[in-house]
Amino acid sequence: MATKPNSAFMKPMTISEDLAPIVGKGPMPRSEVVKKLWEYIKKHDLQDPKNKRNIVADEQLKKVFGGEKEVNMFAMTKLVSKHLS
């Protein structure tokens, strides 16, 4: 018997106007939002070279991160959640 995926994690979420330019227009599951966010971060080389756990925000990400210039990857998830509904 296959395990049922966590439906809350797979549920398509509405993407905010600030987050859409980074991950694309929704709706999409939270897992896909996080995946696309990391693709954006790596593509634009936004990880702190000294501490890879820190994300250095460009102008687009500052809107998502509430104006923060640098965010820890664990805090990032919480900030991104505010842009999903």
C-alpha cells in the first residue's frame, strides 16, 4: 500500500504579486515554490559565499523578505509563507 502524500504540502497555493516574478504565477504546491525559489537563488548567485545558509536578497527578494538584506535559509521559509495563501 502506497503512502499518501501530505495533502497540505501538495495543495496548490496562491502566489503573492511580490513572489510571482521569482517563482512564477500560481497556484502551485509549497514544495514547488521552495524548489523554484532555490533555482532563483542559485541562478542569481545569492548565497553568502562565506556562509551558504544565508541568502543575500536582490531587489526582488527584498520584497518577499520584508525588506531584509540578508536572511537565514530557515527564516526564509517563514517569510515566504506570508506570500502563499
